[in-house]
Amino acid sequence: MINLKRILLVTALVLAFTGVRSFAQTKTLSLQLLETPDRKEKIDFQLNNNGQDTAYYTISLQALINDEWKEADPDVLNNLPNKAVSVRAIAPGAKEPQSYAFSRLDAGTRNAAGRLRFKAQYGSNSDELDKTVYSETFK
């Protein structure tokens, strides 16, 4: 009876840790800056879903001002004037190229920012964006 309990316990632990590792490995997004001919006007970037499941995400733009990262644009993919943040989905293995026009930033933020970066918050469902990934910084 004790051996059966041990076998069940060990099996449960192995399954639990295998599932956690598998989930962590399959839920990976990355933000990649792309070559952009005229970086004074816009910057091109790409969101990649390297995982095996659909991921839900938002992408914002952050500015480094006085050594602190501050939100400069809460949703870089939303062109609506009310600036509502929209949660989107990306399929497994998908790559989504995007462009961000610097005209969306107010001049004060653009001039005060030492560096900029994109920030993607994502998760396995639209109600739980519990992971974060950043692009490289750029000016």
C-alpha cells in the first residue's frame, strides 16, 4: 500500500512539473525590431509567437524619461482616438509585422525620451495577461 502511494505521488509530481515546463516553453512571445528605411517617421517591428498555443496580448510603447520607464502610448496597435487598450490574439507560430508612426507621440514625450521600447503583455487567455516581454530599445 505504501509503495502504491509513493508511485502515485511521484507520478503526480512528474506530470505536474512536466506540464509546468511545457506550458512555460510553449507560451513565448518575442518583439523584434525590423529594418526601417526612415526611422524619423516610423519604426517597424514584429511580434512572434514561438509557442504552440494561441496567445493573447497588448503592445504599448514606453519612454525612458529621467532614468524611469513611463508609458508613452498604451496601445500602439489601436488607432481609435479614445486610446482604449485592445487585447488581441496571435496564432501559434505566427509572425505579425507592424509599423508605429512617431507622429502618434506628443512632441514633449518624443523630445524628453532618452530611449523607447515596445512592451508586450500576454497570457493564455484575454483575462490574464501575466507575462511581459520587451523589444530592444531604440531612439
